[in-house]
Amino acid sequence: MDVDGASSRSRELFDLLDQCRHGISLLSAENQALRQQLGIQEEVPQAEPRTDLMGTSTPSLPLPLPVRGDSVPSFALSQTQQPRDHAESFTVAELWNKAVATRSGSLPGGDLLDVTATDSVDPLRLTGISAKTAAHLCRVPNLPFSPNSPPKLIWDILGLVLICWDVFFIPLTALELPQVTFTLIMDWITLIFWTGDIGVSFVSGFYKNGELVMNLRSIAINYLMSWFLVDLIVVVPDWVTSITASDQAVSQNMKMLRAFRALRILRLLRLLKLQRLVNIAYDFISSEYAFIMIGMLRLVVFIIVLNHVIACGWFLTGKFAVDTGMERSWLLDTVNGDMLAEPKLYQYTTSLHWSLTQFTPASMEVSARNVPERMLSIGVLFFALITFSSFVGSITTSMTALRSMRADTKKQFWMLRRYLGYKKVPYATRSRIIKFLEFQCAKRSAEVSVESIEILDLLSVPLQNLLQFELRKQLLEGHPFFAYLQEHMLPIMISICSRVLKLTAFAPEDVVFRPGEESTSMYVVQSGHMEYQVPSSNHESLVAHQVGALAWLSEAALWTNWWHRGYFTSRAASWIGIIKPGPLAEIAKIHTVPWCFCRQYASVFVDNLNRLNQESWNDLGLETDKLQGLVEEAKNPDNLLEKETRIGIESWAVTEDGRSIQRSSKNSSTVQVQERSFAGFKL
């Protein structure tokens, strides 16, 4: 019984070995077929026939050699190492070897499946959008104007200039200045502009509760309930006075003409619109130091304008006393006698001098001579007491903030030097650390850091992504591939800039990567000075290439398995953007269209890489014209079908009974899945 049991177990073991040999044979056959398709000629070593335990002679099956889709750099790091002799080739990275299988009732994105061949993919056909409809959706309407559109910004800037002119000139009308050609032209320009501004306001969007409103009906209702009445009160008297001023007979008989002219002071109500324009100007300030200095300058300008208006009001009060027949007035009772006989410039400067003395402890010979002038003096003194105190407090706070910014930085560097000295860090390393941090602090002081803006956390996630896109898009839009995504697939580009692109700082003499290291990212230089060194043709020296801003390196890491071919070193403090293929692929999977385009571009890029001479392989980016050609080729969906059919022309599967079935996928019209169940291996 024992002999029979041992014999039975031996037979089961031999059956198991036969099944293993059969599986290895299938893998070897598939491997050889793929090698022939890729054009790889390599002899497979054959082993001597072996005799099994049952005494039967069985030829030894060749072990399948793995098909390499990448190659380790063959250049030598020393003179003793030599490049490989046999030809090397690249294949598309595994994460891009997926396609979209669309089925009835499935989502637009479909399912991601491993395939050996695919149909040609038309992005517009997959989304069900015609070219005409897509063009209509992408069309930007002309009306209404967005408050942040370039035409509206230009209009607002012109309005800011005219507001400044009104603030300066309208108070001067109290001095009854003679009309000259320049003032007449400016009057007509401002009148026509503010009349046209009423029409522009009816077609300009506005923000309500943080939301942009672009509905014409809502815009009209909002304007009629806010600024329309004010603009109408300002514009109508101007038109009346401008038209009647040319007719002397009407002007002399019209009693209300002077009252209409007095209404021109209502133009100054437009100063309330000035705050929005000032906020737009603040958008162009990126330095905290400059922001504080401009804030101080704004306070000084406010005091000057305020004194200008008070000075003209002081002169108007004295002129009113003279016109109403009062016996005493500051214009008649001065050290110099009759002030009305003096030139207009002297009258204005004297009034401005009096106004400035009300804000400071200074004094002068001009003072109130009647009740209206005395009441105005008292009112200005109370107003100046509050305003000037606030002005001085704001200036003091700004100066303290500037000193505090510098003091904190000096204290941090003092503590750093103490720490490095206490730890006995070598002087060379200590110097590199301090110099780099000095550069970083100087750069940070020249711009506003994101960490210091706490209110940014209140933004919605889409707005945060849009902000990151606007800040980083200039790094990628010079590359034809990313430029195409930005033009045709903007949401994908926004996600890449906000979620995939990462910025990293490098100090002088930092080495980003070395030859022979496996590449895991694409690099884009944002700022600084970088240098790329690649071994020469004889592998005895290094050839240096200067890499400037917005240059990209190691793009092949996105599409295939890549090893660095040279040294990438920072020669000055630099910032570099890093893009990893994994996160990029996850973003591309959001929808069918970007995924198919990225796969096609990967296939075209790798095909072009294989056509290059091995000696020209390096990490430097291809020329823009060459990359543009690859993008144009990838836009043609027929290219992907042709390449994948050529590479995966044969697919193998194993049935449950262990038989191998060969399927031809050359004429396949649907997405096919590469099935490898190996159900025959029943252990």
C-alpha cells in the first residue's frame, strides 16, 4: 500500500511539473512574438535535454526573457565603463497603457481597461458635441462687460483721471478763474465721458454677495437703484449750463443759471467711486513694504486734497461776505489791504496757507472777520482735530510696522548664527545656509506671501484652483502640449497647475539629479540660473548647457521609464516646478477627451524618442517646433490605432483546458481586453 501511495503521489507531482512546463512554454511563445514585433533580435540560450524521474527524456524549455521597455543609460560614469552595444528602445509607461471602453448607459468618461488595440478616438464624437456647438459655447459674449474685462478697466482708469481733474478744478471755480481753451476742452471731455458712463453702467456687470451678475435686467435695476439718480443730477445741469453759456441773451435772462453752475459741485460725489478704482490699483502691488509706503502716500494725498477743498471754501466764504455787503471780511481786512486786488494765484495760496494752519499749531495774519467766517473756522478746527490726529496715528503705525518687519528678520538671523555656531557647523556650510536664507528673505520682503493672507482660506476650492492656475500657468504655457490643454481643455490645465505642479527651492550648488538615477518627474525652471552637464561623446568630459527660466527638462519621465543622462545643478538660488506622471495621469482620467489625447501624445513622443540617435538622448527638452509637430500628430486619432495595432498585433489567452488561442486584433472594431486568466494552472 505504501508503494502504491508513493507511486500515486509521484504521478501527481509529474503532472504538476508538466503543467508548469506547458505554462512556461506559452509565456515563451508570447514573449518571442512580442520581440519579433518590436524588432528585437536576441539569441535565447538552449539548455541540454534532461531526463526526468520516470526515465523519459524531455527537452528543456527555454526560459522566457523579460521584454524591456526601457533602458538604463549606457554612458560611462568613468573611463572604465563603456556604452552598451545592442540597440535599446522605449515603450509607453504602464500607467498610460489604458484606454476608454464606452458602453451604452455608461458615463461619458467610460471605464479604464488594459487593451491591446483600440479604435480611433474622436474627442468631440465621444462627448457628443459638434464642432459648431463647441465653437458657440467657447464664444465670449461682448455684452455685458465684465467689471474685470480690459475694456472696462481702461474705461475706469480714464474715469479715475477725470475724477482727479474734477477734484482739482471744481473747487477752483470759487475763485472765478477766467475761461481758457484748455478748461473749455476739459469741460466738454468730462461732460461727454460722464454722459457716456451712464450708458456703460447699464451694460456693466457687478458683484452681489461675492457673485458676478451678468444679467442685463439685473444690471439695469441695480444701477437705477444706486448711482443713476446721482449721475443724472450731475450730468443734466452740466448740459444746461454748457448749452446756455453760448447764448448770451438766454444766459443773462436765466435766473437759475448760477444755481445750475453751483450744482457742478455734485461731481465730487464721484469720489465715492474712487475706492473701487484704488482697490484695482492695489491689485498690482506685490510687496508688503510697497503696500505700506503707498498707504502712507495715500494719507498724504488725502490731506493735501482736503486742504485744497477747504482753502477754496474759505475764499468762497469771504467772497460771499463781500457780495452780500458785509462791512468786514478777511478779503478786505488783511495786512496787505484789499485781497481782491491781488492776483488769483496769491489769493489761492493765501487761502491754502490758512487751511494748513488749522491742521497744525502754526499761525498767520489771516483770520475770521465776520460770523460766517468764524463759524467756518470753528468747524474746520474741530474737523482738523479728529482728522489730523487719525492721520498722525496712521503714519506712526505704518512706520512701526516697517521697523517691526526688519527687526524680526534681524532677530531670526541672530538666532540662526548662534545655533549654527553652537552646533559647530563648518563655515562653508554655514555660509551657504545664511546666504541662501538672506536671498529668500529679500525675495519674500519684495512680495506678499500666501501664508500671510489668512482670508484666502475662505475661498471655495474652485476659486483656489483658479488662483493657482493664474499664478503658475506661465511655467507651462510655453510647452506646446500644455498650451494645447490650456486652449482646448482649460479645466484640465487648471487642475494640473493647482494639484500636479509643485514648486521647490534650490540653493546654489544644489544638485537636482545625477546621471543614472531613475527619473520620476519633469522639471520646469521658474527662476534662477541652472546648468545641465552631459557626458561628451567619448565619455571623458562633461558638456555644460545653461538652462534659463521657463525651460523644461526630463519630459520623457512623464511618458516612459527614463533614467537621467546628466547632472542638473543650481548655480544660483532657483525655483523649479516639478510634475510627476502619476498625478498627471489621475487628472487626465477625469474625462475621456484629455485621457485619449494624453495617451496619443505619449505614444507619439515615445515613437519619436526611439527614432532618435542613442547618442542624442539627454534630459534637455526638445525644440518647440518639434514638440508642436508631435502635438499635431497626436491630435490625429488614427495614429494611436495604427501604433497600438502594430505593437499588439497578436494577443494570447489560455482556456480552462490549457489550450492556447491566438486572436488577431488588426481588424478589431471594438475595445478588446487582454485576458490572461491562466485557469489551466490548477495547483
